[in-house]
Amino acid sequence: MTYAVTTIVLTLVIAAPAALVIARHTNLSTHVMTGWIRIAQVVGGIVVIIPVYVTLRSIGLTDTLLGVSPAELIPSSAVGIWLLIGFVRQIPVEFEEAARIDGASEWQVLRHITMPLIRPGLVSVILVVFMASWNDFLNPLILLSTPDRYTVMIALFSFLGQIGQVSSGGLLAYATLSCLIPFAVKGTLLLETGDQGS
């Protein structure tokens, strides 16, 4: 859960300002950024797992849940930026211009104007990133070695024994309990968003 929440927070910190810049400014650098976002979506984070592992090992974050988040951050931030660009483009530019005329800085425009208006997009990003990080198998498998720190998918995999041997009772119980958390998070976020829209 810590891993998923950390990935969500880091993704939103990167995706919201980047989406605002890409949606509002059209020049060569934003076209290059959009191209890199598309490449990151196609390629994913597993391509850079070796440099990420070496970097995390050098700063002492290899066997921690906090260290697993940067590996998932590449594809999740790309998806987050891509989703939020569409929501930002639907906001009239006049709202932001009026805030700037009133003396608001770019961060104040983002925080007080853009973020409240793209709240459905933020909920979408939270749901997508949560499900991607919750179901991620390969990054935690490579970066974690202590069984106490395993994510849900790695813990489920540990119920598989040698070929043909499965602890089916423990596997089914753990799988059932692990599915309840994503449904609870989805339901809570969707109910909160639905209440605000009505």
C-alpha cells in the first residue's frame, strides 16, 4: 500500500504541472516532450530497470518500498500526463488569464484554478496508477529481497511451491483479501467524485 501511495503522489506531482505546460504552450519543446511521453508509454519502465537498480543501490534504496516507486514512475507519469492534458485543454484559458491579472503566480493558478477543475482527471490518474502499481510484479521482484517488504503480487507468487505444488488455501485467502483493497479504493474515489458532480 505504501508503494502504491508513494507512486500516486510522485505521479501527480510530475503529471499535473507537466500537463498544464504541454496543454497551454505549443512550441518545439512541448512537441518533444509529447513524443517522449508516447515513447515512455510504449516502452515502459522495465527498459530502464537496470539503471534504476544501480542508482537505487548506490543511494541505499534497493530493498525498500520507497525505492520501488521510481521504477513504476516512468510509465505512470507518462499515462498521468497524457490523461491530464485532455482535461486541462477543456478548461477555458480565460480562467487562468483572469487569475494572472489578479496577481496569481503560475503555482497559484495551478493550485487554485486548474487542479479543482481537473479533479475528475486526477481521480482517473489515481485509479490507473493505483491499479498499475498494485498489480506490478516485475519491479518489486527485482528490487525487493526481504519477504516482509514484498508487495501483494510477490506475496501471492510466494504461495507457489515447486512444480505442481501450490498452497491453495493460503493462496485463495490472500488473493481474496488482496482484491478487497483496490475495490474499496475505487469505490471510495468514485463515490466522492460522483457526489461532487451532482
